[in-house]
Amino acid sequence: MSTAEHHVADHAHDDHDHGPAKGIMRWLTTTNHKDIGTMYLVFALIMFLTGGTMALVIRAELFQPGLQLVEPAFFNQMTTMHALIMVFGAVMPATVGLANWMIPMMVGAPDMALPRMNNWSFWILPVAFTLLLSTLLMPGGAPAAGWTMYPPLVQQTGDAFPFMVFSIHLMGASSIMGAINIIVTIMNMRAPGMTLLKMPLFVWTWLITAYLLIAVMPVLAGGVTMLLTDQYFGTTFFRADGGGDPVMFQHIFWFFGHPEVYIMILPAFGIISEIIPTFSRKPLFGYESMVYATASIAFLSFIVWAHHMFTVGMPLAGELFFMFSTMLIAVPTGVKVFNWISTMWRGAMTFETPMLFSIAFVILFTIGGFSGLMLAIAPADFQYHDSYFVVAHFHYVLVPGAVFAIMAGVYYWLPKWTGHMYSEKLGKLHFWISTISVNVLFFPQHFLGLAGMPRRIPDYNTQFADFNMISSIGAFVFGFSQLLFVYIIWRCVKGGEPATAEVWESPAGLEWTVPSPAPYHTFDVAPEVK
Amino acid sequence: MQCVRVFEYRPNCSLNPQSAAIFFAVVAVTSLLVAAYFVTLGLWPVLPFAGLELTALGAVLLHSLRRGRWHEIVSVSDGRVEIDIFTGRARRKIGFPRAWTQVELRRAPISGHPSHLFIGSQGRFVEIGRHLTEDERREQEKKLKRAIGGMGQSPEFERVGE
């Protein structure tokens, strides 16, 4: 007679400690995916408030025509730093934080595949942003040539220039390590039975996002390195006086920059695809088509970059190609919007805060998508280019798009993380103030752009005064309403009504099978997925 | 009849070498095509970054696959404790007399680092369960101790005693 005891366990855990250590060392040395996820999210929130403060400086200056508060040079530093911080410091780390928290739980893994690298990829970020923010105190001030860093303008940056390049390298390294970790976790650590087409949509969208990151990050790294060598080592990649071509930098930047937009928005699609089925009490409509649509968007993101530079001068065939390829993106995106709406159709819907943010996402992201389609029309873009219409477009995609999805995700999973329910009343208040103010903030910018107001200017013609004032009022209300978000999170962390394991009514996914708060080590034995 | 208890420690590894190779190829082809395009335009510094990144991805996938092949079997029979350790193609087999076998969970000298689970006797020990979590290792220590019994305890001995 023999008895066999088969123990199935994860393979990446030799560096796990015995539960959380105490004090600061817990956070410095932790390899636990939940701790690291929390750190990413807290860091993203701090950066969101920092970048938001810079946005308020911009909107305060634009409250009235004329120069009121800041010098034009500082205004340009604010626009540049606001963008760099929001893109690389707030949205990307927030989605990585959500990935860290949720992906291992969703695929039935006890942790990320490479826990030490996970710790490292987080701790690079505060260093990178300390470097970047320190440039505000340097001679010549912070970078002021826009987040696109076009030469030769960017090469007029003062002492801040190499610091900016180095901090971008660090952010890139952090993103790459994060992406590799996520890929290996998803590919190699799925629970038995968790086939690729059984993975939650959030996991799928992150897998494709990580793939995009790996494909485009070397382009950004190469681009900023060439800027550096042009500046200090006598190369002439982008210097016309040495036979180089500054327009090539625009191509290289947008070859990275456009997929970067999807790097920010695809995880948001994943979050929304988790939330809408839960609160519609129906499975996601068209799961497989969602996966294929995500992959199609990722593929198309590689062949649309020049729509950012229609006015730079390119052959007619090029303009047509990039115009049509850009319009093509509306097809898989339309599939997604259709599927979200079809999921809600005749569902037993309830409107808790995550669902409210998700519905707002679907509507407002679609508005951003439509203005994107308008910008895709090359002859029309000649009019809209570098106007406030562009500012309105990308803010609709990124704020009520990506940021609202992240907020929806935070409200959705917060009870799982903390073990407490947040205040639904305050959550709904936060939602309504944010949603109304974000539209007051960005919708008038469409009109400003169509009327001809250029972007990145601290002063403007008096004909733009009214809409700018309305936009600034919206900005201040939106900005300060985020303090309510911070308070809601803080209150939920401190206490509140205990959350059950499921939290919501019959949500789908392995993360809802573990108690709330999720144990420090989630799965001792890999769960079997039927 | 001899009673044998088998403890099998096998990491959960959902990736096989073939799908890892396909996945790596898809990523590498995309990344290298992009880099090659920029090289043709004279922007060669993109290539080393792409190479660096793919090397990192490849190394991590390989590392993950290798650890996935790690496989340990502890068989506790009446008189013997046999340990088979499979690391990829290599196989290591060690046996100890059950009556003299000890299970030890040694704490790491540095606080916060993982402990190590050893089985052995008479000064010869072998480490097992390196891929387990700390909680799992502690649980397995108890289970193995229960299955093997204390020093001098062994069904074989007991039968001789009868």
C-alpha cells in the first residue's frame, strides 16, 4: 500500500519572508506582490496630486487673458512636467500597481514570477521622479520643451537636460522590468486549468500591454540617448547642421508615443471589462472578441504614429495611409464599446461607485474617441493641429478614460485589499463632482481649439476668455474633489463595514474566492480552475 | 507489506518550452523588426536597447522554465527515506535510514530571508522545498516530521522489537 501526497506549489517563492516585517524595512525589502502593488498605487496617487497641482498652476494662469501668476518659461516647465509626471508617474504606475495586486490573484499564483525584480522595478521609480522633480531647482529650470522633447527646442534646456534623459531611462527600465515580470507571471504561473482563453480580461489586456511596452521602450530609450549624444558627444542624429534630421526624432518619438497611449488605456479597458459584468449581473458579452479587439488595437498602434505629425510634411500617400490606419482603430474600439453596452443590456444593473465610473468611462472615452476620429482626418487635422482641440481630445481619453477606469478599479477592489467597505455615499459624491467638473474642465477646450486657440501658451486673445474661465473653474473643482478620493481611501484603510470574500454580488474570478482582506500569501495550493 | 508515503514537490508551471519559444519569437521578431527599421534610417542606438531588453526577457523566461523543471520526491518507507531531486535533465538520489533521519527547518541568518528545509542524518543533509513559500515550508516540515517520526522511531525497528 502506498499513500501519495502531491504538493503543488509555486516556484518563485524562495525569497518570501514570514509575513510582513515591521516598520520601514517592510516596504524597502518586501517582495510580496500586494505590498509592492500598494506602493505603486500610493506612489501613483502622490504623483497624480503633484502633476495635478502643476495642472492647477496652468489653469490658474489661463483663468484670465494676460500674464497673471507665472513667467512664460515657468508655464512651459509646468506643461512639460505635468505631462511627464501624469504619463510616467501617475497613470502607468497606477496600472502596474493594479496589475501587481490583482494579476497573481486572478491567475491563481501566490506571487509575481520574479519578486525581487518586482521590488527593484518599483524602487527605481521614486529615484527617477526625484531626479526629474529636482530639475525645477536647477539653473534654467525644469525641461520646458513639452513631453515630446522635440529637438532642437529640447536642446535649449538648461542643466536639467541630462537629468531628464536619465530619469526617462530609469522610468523605462522600471517599466520593462515590470512588463517582463507580468509576462512571465501570466505565461508561467497560471493555476491548473486556467487556459489563456479563461483568463480575466484585465489579465489579457495587461499581457498585451506588456508586449507593447517591450516592443516600444527601446525606441524611446534609443531616441533620448541620441538626443543626449547630439548634445554632448558631437553626433548629429537630429541636428540639421551636421546632416541629421530633427523630424526623424518626431517619427521616433511617436513610434513610441502612440503605442504608449494604448499602454495607458488597454489596462483601463481590462478594468472596465471586469466591473461592468459584475454590476450588470451578466457574463461579459463577446469575451473572445474583446481579446481579439485588444490584440488588433495593439497591432494597429504600431502603424498610426504619423497622425501626430500630419503637418510636418509627408507625401500624400503617407498622409492617406496614416489617416486610414488611424480610422481603422475605431473598429476594434467600437467592438469593445458595443460589448460593454451589450453586457449592460437587460442586465440587472446596480449603480455602485465602480459601476458609475465605468459607465462614465464608456461614454466619455467614446467622446474622446470621436474627437480622435475628427483629428484622424488629415485635411481637418491641418486646422486642429496644435490647438486646444487636441488638448481636449487627449484629456478626454486619459482623464475620464484611463484615470476614471483606475478610480473605478480602486473602488472595485479596495474592499478586497483592505477588508473594509468604503463609504458608498462619499464614493458617489466623489463620482458626481468628478464627472461634472471634468466635463466643465475639458469640454469647453473643444470650442477653444475649434476657434483657434493654440496649445502651450500662457496668454491668449480675449475672445477665448470665457471658455478658459469656465475650464479653469472646472479644473479647480476637479482637482480639489480628488482630495475627497484620498479621504475615502484613507477612511476605508482605517476601518469600516467588514467586507465579505465576494464583496459584490456573485462576481466572477479567483480573487473573490479568497477572504477580504486577501491573505498576505494568497494561494498556498494552486486553485483548480474548471 | 511495506507502507510508503510519497511527498512530491512540483512547481506549478503553466508554460512549456515550446510555447515559451513561440512567445519569445513573437516578441523578438516584433522588437527586432522595429529596431532594424530604425537602423536602416541611421538611428542605430535603438538596436542595443532592443537587444538588451530581449536578452533580459529571454533570460527570465529560461530561468522560469528551468525552475519549472525542478521536481522533488520524498519517499518514506518503513526503513528508508529516499529523496529524488530532478533539476532539468539531472537526477540526484539520496537515501537515509529512517530511524536516523532528521527534518530540520533552519532559519536564515538574515532577518526576513527565507528559511531552509533540510532532511538528512549523520551530518549529511540535503535541502528540499526551496521553491515553496515560507508558510508552505513550515507546513511541510511538520508533515515530514510526522511521517518520518523521531530519531530511533521506525516501523522496521518496531517489528524487530516485536
